[in-house]
Amino acid sequence: MSILLLYAFFSLFFTLQIRNAEKRTIENFIITAVVFSCVLVFSSEVLSYFKRLNFQFILGFWLLFSVLLSIGLRRNKGALINFLKSKKSLISTKFRSASFFTKISVFSTAILLLVVLLQGIVYPPNNWDSLSYHMSRTYHWMNHESFENFPTHIIRQLYQPCLSEYFIFQVNILNGNDYFSNTVQFSFFLFSIIALLCIIRAVGLPSKMYLPTIILGLTIPEALLQASSTQNDIVHSFFILTSILYAIKTYQNSSFFNYFMFGSAVGLALLSKAIAYIYLPILVLFFGIAILGKVLKNKNWSSLKYAFISIGMVFLINFGHTSRNYAYSADIMGTDKKESEDYLCTTFSIKNSISITVKNIGLHLDPFFVGDIGNKLIEKFHLVLGMEINDPTTNLFNIKFTCKPGLKHHEDFQPNFLHWVFITFSSILLIGMFFKSAKNKELRISMLYISLISIQFIFFCTLLLWEPWNTRLHLPLFFSSIPIIIFAFYKSPVFYKMRNVLYILVLGFAFTVILFNYNRPIITSKTSSKIKINDDRYKKYFANNLELYPEYKACVSQLHRQKIKSIGLIIHIDTWEYPLYSTFLVDKIKSEHINVDNLTKNVPTKKEKITCIISNTINKSELQYGGHRFINSSKKNKNIWMYLKSE
């Protein structure tokens, strides 16, 4: 039934396309994605408020939404048919006139995307964060039929921004399983490329730059790995890109609609990932200065009234989530002071900022290409700087710095080496051109764009400690930097002529990345996990820690065999909770975190009649809870223990 969401999306797209025929089709895809996301958020919040966030009501809402749009489309059947025919003819004509190499590039890109899509369907969600909180929180929502707070040992299940999980939740509840959970990120991967095309057009670059934009955007290694997962960095990246797009378009035309889209994109970015609170203030500052300068120049103050629309959309979109955070923590972010300080750089200095910036760049100096050269260069740089490379005021949890911190082709650590080289070279090339011809319009725009991305990166490195997982958090910057390469292509004929060589490089490496994906390998190798594509689906959840598989499987089998309907959890703050539920998405098992000792311990919740306790922190012969005795039935286990209620 999850295909209903796809039908609803395209019904909305065609409706908007017919009504907004003056806008290009690619922009209508972006408008549809933003409007559809707003509809999903607001409808979900309303159903959650009335505790009706279940299969019947979600199905009913999308059926009604689709039927209403279908009626409108039927009335405009002629316009819809003409649109489809014109697009079919246009695509056919362009493809026939394309060069042989262009056709090969398009075909290779299509194969790349197909492999990633199938990879995300064949493999279940199996990255660490998804198993601990991304997916686990969606199961608790199913249990409660709302987004209401609940006591939890894994507090990230409450406070982390949740737009991506809103989508995953609806896909899973309509489908009755998690086979299409990974398609949420995949869909936004495609939307992100469309957003890049819109940005390219908005800054005045010609359509011949579309193909390099598509290929460079689709081959960012970190994005390719995440596109078959349930992480949320691609969803977040899309709304960052859309915010940039409508900042540009609002400056060009300060209309109600553009302000609405800008505010919606910013609001949805904030609801997608907390790192948006670092990236977006710089964009809003640039946008505000540009709009204010334009208003002062034209003496047209009336256009500023629409700014309240943007502010209102940001507030409305995030109201539900932030108010729930405030309810249990008295902070809209939902975190306590200690947890916030763990990740923030609290010792500000120019040297610290430079050190963290250089070490973040170092994460993209792929050992596959440069060996240990990156490590040696950064170590020598710190000696010259007069700093200890592993200064605890710059490194998270005193983790030792290295350019190769993690597993090969793993979405938590993947460097984007080639794209980093292209972005760096393009920036240097454009800056050099600008100093020779400062009055050139395209070069002035490119300098502004380079300044935006650079300041966002510096701001990121000033506020956050270095950590080996930062390559994920850099993803919006890499997406946003693609136009810098395209500007360089456009302004340098010599660089543009090299594009075919660049296509071969990035596409060749892209196929390597997805084929040997650590968590979801097509080909299992020495550098990937030991999981094979033909392993049973439940085993694939444990790609990052196969040792857990036998005990989890035995535990879940016992839950099914004894028809246990409610469990209590006493678990660690980073436990893989979701594999306990993944086979119960239809025949739900009630779950409750017990003996919680954090900010959420006093959150009111409906108490279940617990017949089983599961823990990965306590291995005793028995436990006492709620006046009952629970006997350990798996005392010989090493990782997880199951306590059954004594009769």
C-alpha cells in the first residue's frame, strides 16, 4: 500500500504542473517535494494529536488526498495528455541528438541508480544509528499511535529532528514491513539532483551544464552509500539545497510564493537534522543582507511583509517537534547541557578553528589515492601551527586523529576525495579569474557562492569538535558545492573539455563504492562486512556486528514462539533496539523502556502489563519489577538477556 504515497506525490506534481505551466518542469518537482513534505508533516501532526496515527487513518487520508487530486486531473485530462506527449517528444529528440559518449554516460548513470535502488530494497536498514534510534522511534510511534514523548534509555529517539522518520514511518505502516524504508533517502537523492539543476538555471548557467551537474551530483560517494540507507543526511541536504534555490529566486523576485517556498524549505531542513542550525544561519544572513540591500536601493519596503510568511512556515513546521522537546526538557532542542557540551567546541581560538578545519578536510584525503600522505601533511601542519594534533579541546571524546578513521566504503566514514579535489581546483580557478575580471557577472556570482559555502564550513568547524564521523555531516556542503565546479566548467573552456575524463573517473569510482558498500555489499570482499547479498534478511541487520545476530535471532524467535505481547527494556544508550521489533510491524508487540534514569524518566506514559524484560546491561539470574519476579532464560548469552515473568 505504500505505493499510494507515490501515486499521491505524482498526482500533486501533475496538478501543480498544469496550474503552474509557466514554471519549468524541474522546478515543479521541487515545489511538489516541498508541498508534499508539508502536507505529510501537518497531517501526521494532526493525526498524532488525536492519537490516530495508525494504518486505517493514514490510509484514509492519502486515499482522500489522491482522490481529490485525481478528480481535478480528470477535469484537465487534455492538458495532462498534451504535457506527457510534449515531454516524451522532447526527451526522445534530445536523446537522439546526443553524442555517443553522452548516451553512454546517461546509460551508466541510470544503471548506477538502479543498482542503488535495488540495494536499498534487498537490504534492510542496517546502519548503527538506524538500529538504535532512527527506526526504533518509528516503532514506538506505531505503538502509541502518536509522536508523544515516552520514557527511553535512548534519548535521541525523542529529541533528534524527525522528518526523514515521518516518511519512513508512513511507508512502513502502509506497507506492513520495512522493505521500502531505504527508498526515502533514495527519493530525496533524486530530488537533490533536480534541486541542483534548478540552482544552475537560477544563476544563469546554460542547459549544456545540466549533464555534468547530474553526473557530479549522483557520484558523491557519501551520498551513494546513504541513498540505500535510512540515515537522514540526504533528506537534510535536499532542503538545504532548496533553501539556497529559493534564497536566489526570492532575491530575483520577492513574491509571496518564493518567500513561502524559502520558509518551508528552511523549516523542513531544521526538522530533518540538527546540523541545519549551523548551516542555515549563514545562508539566512547572506539572504537578509542581499534583500535589505535591494530594498534600500529600490525603496520598496512592501516586499518585506512576505518575510513573515517565511518565519511563520519555519515556526509551524517545527512547532510539534520542538514543543514536545520542551515538554520533557525545558529546551526546544531536547538535550541536556552535558550532552550539548560533548559535541560543541567550548574553547574558542583561531588556532583551534584552523586545526579543526584542517582535520575535517583531512577526512576526505582518501587513503585509496594518497596513502598516508594526508596524515603526514596534517601532522606537519600542526607542528608548524604549534598545536598538538590530538588536543582534547579540538577532538571529540579525545579520539586520535587520522585521515583514515573507519571502514572502507562505510557511510559513516566515506571520504569524497575526487569531489573535494574538483571543488578545490574549481574554487582556485574561479578566484584567479575573478581577480583578472572582477566585473564579470558570472564570476561575481561564483565568488558570492564560494564565500557562502566556505563560511558555512568554517562556522561548522568553529562550533563543532572534530570527529571521524563528520564526513556524513559534510554532505550538504558537497551537494551545495557542485555549482562551483559547474561555474568553473562554464568559465574555463579548457576545464570543460576535460569533462569526459572526469565523468569516467567519478562514475568508475562510484560503481566501486556501491558494489563494495560495507553495510550493503553487492560483492562481499575483505574490505566489506561479511554479510552476503543472499543471506537471510534478518541477518543483514547485523552487518556492523555479526556477533549479535545469533542471540537476537534466538530472542526474537522466543518472543514469537511464546506469543509474548509486551516487553520491558533495560538497555544501553546506543543499543540496537530495532531488530527486536522488525518482524513485528504487523502483529505488533508492545514495548516500554523501564528503570529509565535520564531527562525522560518522568514522562507520563501508559504502563503495559509486562511479561518479559530484555536487557543488554544486566545479566543476573532474576530481576524484580512491578512486584513480579522475572527469570533469566538466556544467562549464557554474552550480549542480550531475556527475562520471563515467573508464574
